[in-house]
Amino acid sequence: MKRTLSSLALAGGLLAGGQALAGDLLQWQNNSLTYLYGKDFAVNPEIQQTFTFEHADGWKYGDNFLFIDKIFYNGEKDAFVGPNTYYGEFSPRLSFGKIFDQKLAFGPVKDVLLAMTYESGEGDVDSYLIGPGFDLDIPGFDWFQLNFYQRHTEGDRAGDNVWQITPAWSYTIAVGKSDVLIDGFMDWVVDNDENGRGTYHANLHFNPQIKYDLGKALSWGEKQLYVGIEYDYWKDKYGIEDTPFFDTNQNTASLLVKVHF
């Protein structure tokens, strides 16, 4: 899954599914491997194949989400990273409800958290994000998060004091003997910040996955094997402003196979 330089993605991240574990510290965890094949990508080579490892867990004082992408450019070379690259994000959140052993619910809010993300990969991509997070109770959704981050960007890209709004969600629809799972995230960088190093432009990255639970349909076990598509819309990709001379608006979809374990 792609976020910022690859992708959430879950993003983002995705906390759908999980298993209860013995012990007080680690409450549940879920891991997955995803294969994606897509065309019509912007900025980087047009055709991409991506292998993604994802880990999500809930623990005594919060939750964590981690993903690592390995991206191949179908024999072409990217101008900065060559024929393939990697990218990952680590997103821990600390729950004030869990830490203080208090129910912090009000309105649609189920919990209040301190949300953080570290973005890293090949090239000039490192960024640190921190801000308030909220778990929301929205009818019909398996879960819904809303995180507000202040971005701090390293390297030649300007990005300090830029705010990012990141909702992430999971929604299940029963279809015959199985289910369709729609989950994903949106990263919305809502303003610009300039300094002597350059500009990180406001941008919008919308990245849902639409997946059929094939494992459940074949009676192999539910929430283990999915097939579907990942849609990727990214306006001003990587914070690079779109111009008539350089198209940075991405609008594409990738075929997807995902295995949970």
C-alpha cells in the first residue's frame, strides 16, 4: 500500500482484523503481505509492481501500524532511485484513555490519542509527523480514525509547520457467502511552508482498497485471503505542484492480492 512516497496506507495505517493474545501488554496483532500491479503512475515510471508487508497491533497503552513497500519499475529506471526502491512508515499512537484508565468518549469520539508517524525510504523522503488522533464511532464502519499531524520534513524539501489531516477507515459489506472490505486512508496536506530550501506544496492523497474475501468464499477461512483493487488518486504528488510542463496528478488503480497471517 502506498503512502506519501509509495503507499497507507494505510496508510496508513490499517488496523482491520486482529487476534486476541494472552498477556497484558500485547492485546492483538495482525500481519499481511500484499502484491500490487498497476499502470499510469505519475512522476515515477508509469508501470509499477509493489510488494508490501504490513503489521498492526493493539497494546496496553495504544496501537501501532507499520508498512514497508518494495517497488519495482518493470525494467525502467527512476531518475533518482534506479529500477526499484523501498519506502516505509511507522505509526505509533498512545491512547490517553488506556494510559489514564478512563473512558474519554464524547459525541462520536471513542478515544483521544497522541498520533505519530515516521516516514523513511530511499532518497530525500524522511519526515516526522506528530499531533492529536481520535478513534470515532461511526455507524456502519468497522473502525474509523482521524489523525491531525504537523509535518517536519528533512533534506531539501521544505515542510516544517505544514499540517496534514489523515482519516483512515474500514467498512465491510456482506456479498453472498462472503464479504467485500473497503478500507484505506486519505492524507491531506492543507497548506504550504516555504524556506530557503524550496517548497513542499499542499497535496491530497486518496488511497482506498476494495477487496473480496476470497478465503471466506472458498471456505479456507475468513479475513485471510483477499483479491481486488487499490485505487490511488494523488493531487500534486510528493508535494510537487502540477504544471502544464510536468504532470504530478496521479489517478490510477492496481490489481491486488493480499494474504493475512
